[in-house]
Amino acid sequence: MTGKKFERTTPEAVGISSKSLERLIENLEQVTEMHGIVVMRHEKICAEGWWAVSYTHLTLPTIA
């Protein structure tokens, strides 16, 4: 499968404050379990991040 390759750039290069993105992510982390985020503007990826998935809330069977 082939797809469009998006250019990567800094948030500031597309008119977004890095501090604003940082605050957005901090706020999102307060209300949801983050797995990943990609921010695009003007068809350019200006921020992306991935979190490790936590399974600590699951009860797993014990095998004896």
C-alpha cells in the first residue's frame, strides 16, 4: 500500500505555539488515557506522540 507522505515541521513553522500544544496534551491527559496524538496543519505534521498502553486496570487470570 502506498500513501501520501506528509512533511514534518515544527509547530511554530505552521503558526502553532509549542507551549499551547504542551498545555493541550496536559489537559487531555487529565480527562482521558492517551495512546497517541498527531497534530497537522496545512498538510504538515507538526507534532506527534505515542504513549505506552497501561493494562494495570485489567484483572488477569492466575495460572497455577
